[in-house]
Amino acid sequence: MNNIVSFLLLGTVVAVNCELHSLTYIYTAFSKPPVELPGIHEFTAMGQLDGRMIDYYDSDHKKKVPKQSWMEERLPAEYWVKGTQSRQSKEQWFHVNIDILMKRMRQNDTDTHILQWMHGCEGDMQQDGKLQFKQGWDMYNYDGNDFLSFDNAHEVWVAPIDAAKETKRKWDDVQVLKEYTRGYLQNECIEWLSKFMTYGDKQLNNASPPDVFVYAKNAKVSANAVLICLATGFYPKDITLQIRKDGRLLDRSDGVISSGVRPNGNDGTYQRRDEVEIVREEVAQYTCEVNHKASKVHVQKVWDHKLPVHPNGDFPIGAVVGAVVAIVIIAVVVVIGVLFKLRIIGGSVGSPDGSKKGSKESLSSKNTDGSDQQLNTVAGEVRVELLKPEEKKEGSPSGSDSGLSSANNSDPPSPESASLMGDNASSQSV
């Protein structure tokens, strides 16, 4: 399961803001069919534009499909046919190379192993509207650890672990592979990024503002509470979030913990959550400040000091004493009433002359004036509905996903011709 988490993190490595744009492709393969969990397949591949999924393929459906309306509208049928063929070839390549890696590392098939490949580019939008190459990445990950990456500046492969050094030697010896990888990242990838930016211009430029919430939840210590500042539903992902106490900015030294920016499922928006533990009796003013430049939203929300009742906390002493006293008084009144009814008290007593004189002793009970003290139970957690922005239709590009042939392919070089290891699979296997 940790490896699955690594996969999710791998897809969020690339930082995007309102000036930089990125195109990324992520491939993930399991050594054997994974447990039956929604969205987990033996092999998946996806393209992302500025962090938003634009196409998708998995081993169960075996078809490359668009994930944005403008992709479907602007790209011809041939693009998806050739893209499907390329993804199917990559799926086979991954299975072969996972087997090679498992044998190299003397691993058996008892455990599940994961091989990933991520590549893409980032461009800086110039004043003339053209994208200029800023950086590119081509990296492999095995079982949640870095395995191999391409140094674009020096045209060499970097092996951070011993098991990858054999692959590095093999791939460094193939000059055409290094030249193609660098050319793809610096030129072809940027061309596709620019094309996709044009096709999806309306959607990409339509920023989604954040919804901001500030609330408290219980801490482990009953005397404390955790103050939470949450911004969610925003796009693009560049955002500033701060917690202030009486105007003073709190940071890590004050105990602030941040989730960082994370994707909100598959709707293309993001969320960030910061929190800090405080004393429940705190009277200071806490403010959640959020700034999202793309949507021109600047929010300052002050915490209302509403606190949830801690399950292990003490009830107010006054309320407890008042409740006990009230119960005792009620019990005494009820008992006396029963005794009176049974004529054990307050009944007639015979006089010496036989006449029935009696004296009635009535018990008058005075109600003590007071007020009921109710313990208002506040929900410990605030439900936050993550609002999804409306789907918008825009334009789309043309091309195909066909391995090393890059004229009509937005994907990187096909792994069939650039395999990881090289043991006996192919000249460029791992």
C-alpha cells in the first residue's frame, strides 16, 4: 500500500503556477494484479496538462481515452487509435522489465512490486505568447524509490542505487537514445504543450477560486484543540495560506503543520490544509489568510472560537452540582408525596374523646429559583463539501501516440525502444 501512495505522490511532483505550464505523462505497472480497489489497475497511463488529467489508459479497458472535452473535440480519431496501440506496447514493455528487475534484485513474486515512469516538460510563457523551455524530466521509480533519471544538461543517465548502475551503463552507451530523449524534452514536448495550451485555452485560463474554512477539532490532550485552516476547490495550484495569531504569522516553530497542495480527486482542482494545536481556553484572535492570485481572491477569515466537546474532557462543575441538587430535591418531593398519600404523614389522629380531630400538616415545597444549564454539544468535525467547478467546453489538438515516431505523438519515446534494463530483453531493456 505504501507503494500505491508513492504513485500518488509521483503524480504531484511538478509545480505549476500562473506563468509556468507543464505537460507530464505517468505510467505505473504492478508485478501482479493488485487488490481489488477502485481505480487500481495492473497497468495505468495518463497525460496531465498543468496537473489536470487530459488522457487515460488502463489494463482493464485497454483504450486511450480523452479526459477533457477539448481533447475529444479537437483530436482526430487516428490520434486515439495510434495512442491506444502505443499504450498497449508500453504495457507489455513494463511487464517484461518488472520481471527483469525482480530477478536482478533476487525478489520473488510473493510481494507486489511497482515500476513507474514519468516524463514531461515545463515551459515559461513569454510576452509574445510563446512557450520557452524551462526544464524537462525523464525518470523511473521502482517500489517507491528513485531508480533512474535523465540529466538533460549533460545527456547522461543518473543511477542513485547500485541496482540501476547496469542500466545506466547500457543506456549511456546508446547515443541515439540520449539525443532523442533530450530532443523530445526540449523540443517536441514543448511543441505539444504549446498546442494543448492553445486547444484548451478557455478552460486553462478559467481559474477556480478557493473555498476557505477555519474551524477547530479535538486534540489528544483534552485541554487543547487543533485549529484548522482549509482552502479547497481552487485552480491552478499556486496558493498562499497562512495562520495568524493576533496578527502574528505562525510557522513551523509554533507547531504549524501543512498538508501541502494536494489534488481534489479527479475534478482538476486542489486543496491545502494547515493546522496548529492551541489551548482551548485561548482568547487570542486567530485568522486564516488565503491568497490565490490566479482567481484574484484574497480571503481573511477569523476563527469564531467554537469548540467541540472533548470526549475525555470534564463537565463544568456548576452544571454537575446543579444537576445533582435538582435530582435530590425532586426525589425528596416524590417520597414525601407518596408518604402523604399513604397517610403515613399528614393523616388524621384520633383524639382522647374519640372525636376525630386532626391536624393536617401540609408540606409546602419552595421551588428554588434557578436556570437549567444545557451542555451544547458541538460537532467535533466540520463537514466540508468540496465543490466541483462547472465543466467547460473548449477546443482540442491533433496528433497520435505512436512510440518513437514523434511527428504525431505527444507521448515520449516508446519504452519498447528505450527499455530500462538490458539484461536479455532488448538492447535497451533495464
